[in-house]
Amino acid sequence: MNKVFKDASSAIFDIESGATLMLGGFGLNGIPENLISALVQKGASQLTCISNNAGVDDFGIGLMLKTKQVKKMISSYVGENKEFERQLLNGELEVDLIPQGTLATRIAMAGLGIPAFYTPAGYGTEVAEGKEIREFNGKMYLMEHALHADFSLVKAWKGDTLGNLVFRKSTRNFSVAMAKAGNITIAEVEELVPAGEIDPDDIHVPGIYVHRIFQGKDYEKRIEKRTVQL
Amino acid sequence: MNKVFKDASSAIFDIESGATLMLGGFGLNGIPENLISALVQKGASQLTCISNNAGVDDFGIGLMLKTKQVKKMISSYVGENKEFERQLLNGELEVDLIPQGTLATRIAMAGLGIPAFYTPAGYGTEVAEGKEIREFNGKMYLMEHALHADFSLVKAWKGDTLGNLVFRKSTRNFSVAMAKAGNITIAEVEELVPAGEIDPDDIHVPGIYVHRIFQGKDYEKRIEKRTVQL
Amino acid sequence: MALDKYGIAKRIAKELQDGYYVNLGIGIPTLVSNYVPEGMTIMLQSENGMLGMGPYPKEADIDADLINAGKETVTILPGGAFFDSVESFGMIRAGKINLTVLGAMEVAQNGDIASWKIPGKMVKGMGGAMDLVASAKNIIVAMQHTNREGESKLLPQCNLPLTGVGCVTKIVTDLGVFEVKDNAFHLLERAPGVSIEEIQSKTAGKLFVPDFVPEMEA
Amino acid sequence: MALDKYGIAKRIAKELQDGYYVNLGIGIPTLVSNYVPEGMTIMLQSENGMLGMGPYPKEADIDADLINAGKETVTILPGGAFFDSVESFGMIRAGKINLTVLGAMEVAQNGDIASWKIPGKMVKGMGGAMDLVASAKNIIVAMQHTNREGESKLLPQCNLPLTGVGCVTKIVTDLGVFEVKDNAFHLLERAPGVSIEEIQSKTAGKLFVPDFVPEMEA
């Protein structure tokens, strides 16, 4: 069993135009920098990208928007990106906006093998249009479906050769659920260690979900809003 | 904010007869030994107990069966207990048997604020009787509901004064989901440490779910099947 | 004198109770954390996956792996915990958050809230707001009483697309504190020096004014 | 000569492929782990919350905090992971387990399986069996061909309460290997020295016997 790849471009060898991708991260926090660069280089287009945000103009998914590789974004918040706005208003880009908790949970349900569930988020709003509405214990809920992807691209702090992943601080965000929801999950890590080096009590994503892993390089980890205490 | 209690009996002061309890553990692995002893001593009766198993004759929930404190068991497997069998056959005990994954997931959904979901487990069997059946992507599923409890009683390895919990090895089992599903969650730990001593990346159950915590004592950790390599 | 944004935040901080788990939205709500009474333990949740959010870091402590839901660099307090977005919204939906404070564009007298979209202008997305308002038991809206055009934001019904229905329980504006119940805004307190007449003139929705309306402590 | 339980386990081990994540039920299925071909990496899942389950511990290494789904003390291999029951059944339902091996009381020619209850006798509960059979794509049943009364366990339809419907893909018994498809048991291999006539006489369900049925390698 070999899950270890040399680098990002070898790990995405079979991502073709038209694919549906999940990309981990929240804002620019914990995004798969190496994999995004490789996708830009490879040039696969007409992609459907599921990601909480769309990056900024010159970093993260913003890089893929610039090259017009993205056909559709499925996100909860996309307000940080001017190129995004331009393409959206021009009709070059489709967008599906989903409440953040619903988005996270739909992804999680794919990893849990649960096809549908009920959530209160969006009841009585335009998000509820066309959805099954149902009352449980006197409260109204919408039925939502699990969200799957052809490929999930995530970035973890540490990983081992069997694909076990550990995240650092707030970078777990959408990446844990996405890692479990991809038909093929590709993980880049800051440090790749031999199997057995990570304490099995501390693993955030067991290797069973991770099909390919490689040690990334040159992490920029750009900060969106640098706020400091005076 | 003070969540710390002196011991098990002070922590269960308001568990009255007729309450619905979740008790963590798998077999005798990771069960809340101190809390069970305190419940036996207190003598609250007519309890509904949600627990994957029912202990053995003289340990775990078996102790509460002996004293006839349990009105109803909700479990996936109860085959290790003769007193249980006797009470069941005599009609002294109600039992609701649920597929293990469905049981775990129904508990998890309570902690996730999701009232209902769909699972394939039990389709076409007597478990499906009376339940909504629905097809998703060509496969048949049952609708199942979240499972709540008045009190969740769990045992962790380490905990801090704000209720954060860490488990050891296979003891996480049902306890993580149950800790999140109780209206009041009471945790006993082998070691209680000040807030800040546990790495926030390694916490299995954040303290927001845990209302009371105490350091347990005299752990027996009985082994059900002592198997060794020759 | 009407409250400034710090005054609004300070007033909302009086709603805190020891041991509360609190979610503060971006903008004025974030400022509430500066007015936590001494000796009170409040755990702030950031919906990108953190409990126990602390103040901004010192320059030397900035960590790109640690941001809040507003994408700002922050710190974590002792006893805090990291988790993922699924768990984060799980605890929100399960009602584990004792108090949610967020901004709004409009609030209706039945508790409806609009805060995420202005048709025809750019749509940024609802982020976590729809999950929060659909789930929280105790929602306080922090906002200016009127919009930039001077129009009331407390309305008979919302004109903008809704974020959630019948969910707002209290509103703190620059002019006063309002409880939302029985299909009306109930005036609880006036900002220092603000008259009931001013509040009445700037509230488009049904306003209930009791016989005595205390002035807010300064 | 019919296979003993070790022979059944050994035959099932031939179905393993490098990199497989496998769930082995209690009894004969557990024995399969003793026959993993050398050089092959197989990760065993134990549904109480572990991947990478290792052999029983040495006496000195027994840890009461580490058991398998059969409640036996075990070990974990390098690269294994612990998790909770929710995640454990999540990976099962999501189809991440490549092979599931379990016992049965009865299997029907349409793939139905009965394994958890004998009405009138004690009911122990289904444990995780219903989740496993409803979710796994690749289910092999390991069992004796006949019950203690000598009656066939491969039936036109199950008589006992079902565990799952239309889910069994393969059966390995003491007498042979069977694929379950097109509403029939298809004989793939005979146990060493077992005749087709014996298999036919002990199979109550529809049996399809191809022209040539190889004898299993010893």
C-alpha cells in the first residue's frame, strides 16, 4: 500500500476538466497551497469548486478564478474577491451560496454515509425554496442532502505514510469533513512522517479516508487580516 | 463558572427516579464506574438507560439491573448478562434494541442539533417497522431520529476544570457522542487538571458540552475477555 | 446623547452571565468582548472552530494558523479548544451557545431578521448567520437604529431577503434597548438623554412604550 | 475433506488485496487475520473505534483501555488510529471498508442474511451487524454449510428475522466457495475432496454448478 506521492503535480495527475473538487480551508487559513498551484499549472478547467470561501484576488482559489478554471463555486461567503465579483456579474461564473453550517454538515454527511438530514438553517428564507420542509418537536426544518466530490484537496500540519492527518489550531475548519467526503482525497502536509510516529489518540483524520499524501513546500500561509494587540 | 464537583454522589444530586440517562462505554471499556456506583447507592429507579451494552452481572450497568433501578434499556447488544435475561423474560424490563451504528448516530445527531436523518441500516428487517422508508440514489434508507437524554454520564481519561475531555485508546467509543447529547453532562476523569494544561488541539470533547466534572477514584477497569498472545 | 458603537457594546455586555458561551458577530458585536465584567468567565466561540477565543496577539505571537471567523489573527485562552466546522455548527444548532450577538440591516417586529443580501448589489453570502439565527435561543441584534438614509431599521416587516424568521429576542441600538415579543418592539431602556419621542419617530414598526422607561446607566 | 474453521479463514484470506481496510466479525472471521499474505498491508477495523488492530497483547502489555469489538484485549499497529463509534460507523456506511467478513445463521439465494435473532430464544441484539451488511459493498459470509441439526444454511429464503437484504456477495463454507447472484448460489470452488453431489444435497437454495468446478488449493 503506497499512498505517498512526490509532489502536488504528481498527486493530481487524474484531475481532469469538469471535475468536482472540495478544497479545505477557511478564508486563507489552512488552504491547500501546493495543490492549488499545481491545478493552476495543470490548467484543468470547468471545475466545480466546493470551498467555504473563494480566496482573495491573488491567493488561494482566487488564482484559479483568474485563470478561469472555475465554472461553479459552492460556498458560504465569497466577499473577499473582486475578480470573483466581476465574473459573477458577467455571468462567467455560477455560484451556489449555502449557509456555512449547512455546507459543513452536508459535507460531513457524505463522510458518514448519510444521504439526507434536517436542519433549521434557512427556514423561511430564499434558501428554503424548493426544499422539503418538515416539523420536528414544534420547530421547522429543511431537508438537505449530503455533498460529495470527485476529489477532496486538503492541507494538514502533519501526516504519516498511511494517510493519518493532524491539524494545527484553527486550520481544521472544513478540511476534516472534506477529507472524509472525497471519492479520492489528496492531502498535502507540512511534515510527512513514517506510520507510527503520530499518537493514535491525536489523529484528526484516520488514514482510511486519505488516498494520496505528499509533503508540501514553500508555504506562504498568507494572513488576510493581520490584527495585533497594542 | 465552577463545573468541578467533589465526587460522584455530589455530581448526581438531581438525578431522580424516572430520568433518562446515557451511559458511555463499550462493554466494560471506558464505563463511568464511579457514577454507576453512586447511582446504585442513591437508588434512583425507573430509569431509562441508553448504553451500547448492559454490563455484566456484577459490573457496570449490571449493578443497576440487580437493584432493579432500570425500567428500560436502549442498547445494541445485551448478550453478556444473565440477570438482564431473567428480568427481560419475566417482563420486568423493557428493551429497545437498535443497530449499533444507528444508535451511535442518533446520539451524535442530538449533539449536532439535527432532529432526523436517513440510514440504510435495518432496511428490510424488523427494525424498519413503522419507520419512514425513502430512496436516495437508488438505495433504500430509514428515517431515524436524534436521541436525547436528561443526563449523560461519561468517563474520560483526563479532563480540565472547564470540562474539556481527552480519552485514551478505545475508550472514546460512545462517550464522545453521549457527552454532547445530554441536557446535563457529567464527566468523571482519572485525572483532573487545571484549564490550560491540555493542548487545545488534542481535546476530544470541548468543555461547552460538559456541565459537571470530578476526579474519579478506585478504577477497577475490569476486562471482559482477557486474551493474550502465546 | 445616542450611544456610539462602544456604548452599544458596553450595554450588551450587561446581558452576559458567568459561564456563558457566546458567539459574537463581526463589527459592533466583536467589541462586546472588551466589556466583560471582571471575575466573570465568558467563553467566546468563533465558528471557524474555536472556543475560548482570546484578544489579538502581540506582534511576536502572530500565528497564521490561528484566526477567527472574521479572518483576523487572534489568540486562544487557557481552557480553550479547537475543533472543525462541523462540530462548531453542531454546538450552535444544538443550542449550546448561551448568547449570540450579531448585526442586522433590518429587524421586523415579529423577530424576523435581514442581514445578508441586498438584491441588485453584490451578494457576499450568508456565512454562518442563517445557522446562528435559526438555532440560538437568545439572540441580541446590535445595530444603528436607522440606516445611512435615516430610515428606520426596526420595521413592521423586513423588505430585504430574510436571514431568519421570528428569532430576534432583543435589540440594542444607539437609541435604546428593545425586547421583541407579541409582534412589537418593547422599549426597555432609553440611551442617555434620548427622548421617547425621538425613538418613536425613528421606529417604523409597532413600538410598545411602557409608562416608565428608565434611562440607561452611563 | 471438508474445511475446518481455519481452512475457511485461510480461503477467505485469498480475497484480500494490498491496502484493503477490512472489518472481521467475531468467530471464524477473526481468524482470517492469521492468514494475511506476507508483504501485504491490511488495516483491520474494529467497530468500537480503531483502525490498525493488531494481535492479542503479551501478558505484560495488556491494557484495559484497549479492546476490540469482541471485547477482547488487543493491540494497535503502527499507523493505526483511535476514533469514536460515530466515526467508526460513518466510515462503514460511507463505504470506506473494502471487505467485510461475518458469520450468519442463514443466507438466502437473493443475498438476504439472518444472523442476529432466534425468536423464542434469547435475543442478544444485532450489535453492528445491520449497519455493516446495509453498507458494505463487498460482504463475505464465513459459516458452516449446515446447522447443528444438519439442515442447510443456504436457503431459498431466510426463515429467521433478517439482518439485511440482498447484501451477501460471497459465501465460504466448510464445503466450498459460492458467489451469490442472479437469485442463486453459484459454486466457484469445492473444498478438497468434497463432491458436487454432497454440496448439492446440503444446499436447499437454488444452486448453480458450472461445468467445471475447481477443487480448492489445500
